[in-house]
Amino acid sequence: MLLTSQASAQIMNYDWTGPSSGGDWKTANNWTPVPDLPTVTPPQITWIADWRSSNRTNLDTVSIDGASVTTGGYALEFYLVPGANPLSGQEGTHTSLTLSNNASLTAGNFRVSSSRSSGIDYIRNMDIQSGSSLNVNLLTTGSSNWTPATSSTTWSIGGSVQAANFNGLLGNFFPAQASGGYFINLDGGSLTVAGTFNWDSNGIDEENLANGRINLSNGGTISAGTMTANWSESANTYIDFLDGTGSVTFGKTNFDTIVDVQALIDNGQIRLNGAISPTEFQINDGGSVWEITSTIPEPSNVAFAFGALVALSITFRRRQAHH
């Protein structure tokens, strides 16, 4: 992975046991177990090279609970590096990074992606729990090669993720099988991309099979300075309002007019619980940005209205009985 190499090549989980604030990711004694840090000369571009095995797999996992940690601007990578020789015990599905109990992590470029090698899946997911936050420069995620949909990278975000730019990796090379990509579940959480959100930085999803999906629920939100035009090039790159709550906000570059935005809805780039629903969304013009919300009442509002109706009905019946 990223933190160390183990002779057994089994997946290791490293728990943060350093200071609750201002902690340095690169300090070995801040972790349990303590990583073995080989001496690297000359220093690598990113410090993670110091803590990964010679097969360069970056496949271990990390948990940070209730602490504020920084890498000092260095990059972090959780994925099977192309050309690596993964060993038994590193395969399967694992959560690369878990942030819990109001934890925060600040890093430079950040990558987590899944892949397949010799018919074996190496699936890496993310868990940013409510109250926790991840702040990075370039965020890259998805599938590193021709993975099927079952090998996609899944993000569970109840907290917040902020990135300067976003690069999605959709399955590539063998289009008939390359349906892998990313699923970002914003369950009450937020994803904010200050710059460009690139739906498919690979740019070769020839069969429109690969998945780049963002699911909103419990008021989840996504905002981007710019959405790339390739958002509308695949039937499987879309934002789904699972329960009708939440919002989508993005700049007007590539989608200049309200007609362009409505086309995203009409063509299924924005959906309601998986269905193409052209009349169920409201487009708000914010001047330099578009904001899209569902016209379906939020469950809490429906419950409130229902309760009010019940109360009125009871009052009416009592008055009728009185008279």
C-alpha cells in the first residue's frame, strides 16, 4: 500500500494513535502497528514510496478516528500500480481509508482505484463518515484498467470531501467487459470540487458501459466549478437523487443555457431514483452556476403535512361531535 511492506503480503490496517490535532502522517510512531520505514535514497517525489513494498502495490488500509492529520502536501495513493506483481492475501475488497468521529485528513494529490490482474479483483473503497472530512488537491478514483462493474471503487460519504479537481477513471481497453468505474454515495455528505470535475479522464469508454455514478440521499450535495462535456457522452455517467433530497451545483462552462441543463435531465444524466424523470426537477439560475433540485417534497415535509392534516381532521371531528 502505502504505509508499509509486510513479508506475508497480507493486508495490514494502520490505526492512527498519534496526536488529536496537527498530526504528521509521515511519522511512523503515530501509527499502530508502527510501519517499517526503509531508507530511500534519493528521496521519492511522494513520501509514500518510503512505505510501500518493492512490488509497489499500495494495498494496505488506514483508519483515523477523531484526529486531524496532514501529509504536509504529499500525495497518497491506494491502488494496484500497473506492472506490479501482487501477492496472495492482497486481493479482494477492502476499505482503503476510514475517517470517523470528526476526523480530518489533508493531503496533496489523492488516488484510490480498483483493478483486476490475472482475473483477480483488487477492489479499494472509501468511507468518510458523518462529521469527518477529506481535503485534497487532485482527486483521482475509479477503475485502473478493464474491470467489470463489480470491481468499481465505491465511496461512502456522510461527511465532506473537498478537492481542487476531480479525475474519474472509467474501465478501459476491453470495452465489451470494461464496465468498472466509480460509485460515489453522498448519504447526507458533500463533495465539493473547486475546479474541474472530469467524468472520464481515460476518455475511451467506447461502449458506454463503464459506470460513473453519484448517488444523493438524505440531503447529500455535489458542486463543481466546471463539469466536463463528457458527462453527457455515456448513459452510465449520471447523478441519481435516490430519495429526492439534495442538490447539484455546477458552473456554466460547457452547459451555457437552461436548455443545455434540461437536456442533461431529459437524457438521464440526472435521475430520480434511477429513472429518467424530465418533469421532476427544478433548475435554478444562480448567475454563474446552475443549481438542480428535485421537485419531490422531502420526506420530513411530507410527514409534517400529513401530521397537520391528521390534526385538522381530529379537530374537525371533535367539533362535529360537539355540535
